[in-house]
Amino acid sequence: MSRSFAVRGGLVAVSACLFAVEPSAGEPEADWQSYRSNDETRNVHDYKPEPLPDLKPGDRPPADSLEGGLWMVMDRAEEELRASGRVISDLALDAYLRRIVCRLAPDYCDELRIYVVRTPHFNATMAPNGVMQVWTGLLLRCQNEAQLAYILGHEIAHYRRRHSVQNWRNASNTADALAFVQLFTSAAGVGFVGSLAQLAGASAIFAYSRDQEREADELGLRMVIEAGYDPREAAKSWRGLMRERDADPDSEDKPIFFASHPPTAERVETLEAKAAETDVTDREIGAERFADAVRPLRSAWLRDELKRRRLEQSEVLLRRLAEADASGELRFFQGEIHRLRRTDDDNKRAIDLYQQALDGSDAPAEIHRSLGFVYWDTGDDDKAARSFGNFLSLRPDAGDAAMIQSYIDKLDGN
């Protein structure tokens, strides 16, 4: 990056007008899988950024420095994130996440701000100014506190090692720097309501080098071990996510986390090897604690997941969740996948899962409405009408109550 950019006010000046910048007409789209340095395009994961000293607790770079300017831009992005309407305000969940972060990195506890963002994709981000995003799709895919702690520790490690700042300093020219800040801002909340392609592009341009990923895994796992968690859960996070990806290999909707944190056999094997070297006696997994924290919000997140219409991926996710929790809620959503897909024996499997869900105490009323649709689809009008009636008796104030009643009237021949 040219030093004249910083001399002319650098990021401080850029941040004042950055959010109004639009690509010029006819400007080619950027290739987010690579970056240009000294006129040579390299794979983004192979570059060797200049190492920086670790960020010390309480440090903030001078405002007139290159790094200080980046912090100012991210401060602005944090304001945009808070006003976005996508941050979940749940005091119990916020307190739960803060306890984990402070347990992992007590010296940095006061300067890390955690935001839970409602979006169904698996992702977590750590901005250089201490802003951590945790997406609801990530919380939905964790099975216990130890798995979540590994991911949070990994992100904190990127923060402590100043990896995003290293990447920023390696931007080769002003145009690259502007693109970097625009997309970093997007990933931090300004543009996360955009298309999936934009989100993936934003993540990919911040893709950490392999050395940075190794450092974050090593330091993050060390924090997990020092905090008393079972380190064997770390690799399970990756394996679960990769199974989900592999369930729909032709889909362009790959987990966004992969763009900036590429999964490799090497990293999974390394995590497993490191865990094998650790005495896991009396190590915590925290499955019940985690379940208590997310269960009140999980139904809404599962609905968001189904709206993605990536049913093969969602089926893998729900099957994995149901291994540890055979609740009526999860059986219902498993049934919803079959009802929506409607191929082969999906209707029969949906009915079976709905009936299993009804055996539980936490079965949602929507099961009866869904059963009504499946029975109607299979030509069993009597059962369809009864199921719709059961739904209305439980949810007379439902937004679609009038429509469901019209279905009953039609099925009854009225």
C-alpha cells in the first residue's frame, strides 16, 4: 500500500466518504479469491503478511495512524450494525456469550463487544476494534459450549494477533485498500443484509493466510484448554460443517465461514492431534448449559434455516442436532424438510416425524397445520380436516386462521 495514502489523511479521510462510494459504470467485478501484490496475482491463502506484535489488553492505536484509521472505520461500522435491526437483543444470551469470552480471554474481556446477528448462515467475525459478530446460524450448528468456545477462541486469536490489520497493511494500492475497507465494513454489519454472493465475497477478501489460520487455531485451542473445556470438540465443529457442505455438493450456497476459514484435512487432523496430547480428565463440554442458553430462541432460528431452501444441508444439520436432542421441536422441523421436499416417500416420512413430535411435550401447534397439508396432499381429506381443526383449536389467533378455516370448509364440502 502506498504511504502517500496514509499521509493524505489515510483511513480517517476515507472513512468520511467511504459509505457513499459506488463502483463506476462498467467497472469489472473484483475477484475475491485472489489479491494483487506487485502486479502478481496469488492465492489469497498463500500470502505471507508481515507479522505484527500481539495486541496488548487496553491498547488502541493512535487515531492518525494507519491502524487507527481502520479502527475508526470499524467504529462507524459498529454504529451501523447496532442500528441495522438484525442484532438480537436477548439479555440472557448476551450474558452467556460474554461469560464464555471472558473465560477464554479474561485480560481482553472489557474491550470485546459481542453482537448476535440474526442470519441463518454459519459465521463469526472479529473486527480489529474488538467487535465480534456471532451469527445465529453458527449458534444453531454448535452442539455444546466447548464447540462454541473453540470458534470464539479462534476469532479472539485473530484479534490478539492483529491478523486483519496485517492483511490491511498488505493491501497493495489505494484501490485495493478501498475495496478491503468497503468489504470489511460489509462483513461487520453495514452490508450483511445483501445477497449471499456479497456476503461470501466480503468474507473471501478477508481470507486469512494459512499461517494465520494455524496461529489462530493454536492460540484459540490453547485458550480453550486453559479455560477447562474439552479440546476434542474443536475438530467436531469442522467435521459437522463439512458434512453439511458435502450433502449438497452442487449448491453454490456453501457455508460463508469457508470463504475466510478454509477447512482442510490438515487443520482437522492437527486439532485432533493437539486434543489427543491433552489430559481431558474433568474437561467440560457444557451441553446442558449451551442448550439452556439457545433453546428459547432456537425455533425462530430453525425457521430461518428452512427459509434458505437448502433442504439437503438442513437435513444433515437437523439429524446431527437430533442425535443429542430428540425433542418434539426438532422432530417437527425434520418433518418440515420432508413436507417441503415432496419427493419419493417424503410425505410418509413427514407424517412419521410429526407423530413422533406429538409424543413430546414441546411439540409446536404448527405440527397440526403441517399434518393437514400432508394429508391433503395424499388425498386423506378427513384426516386433513381434523388436523386443520386441531391447529385452529390451539391457535385461533393465527395469522392464517381464516385461510385454514376455508380449507376445512372446502374439505367438508361446505
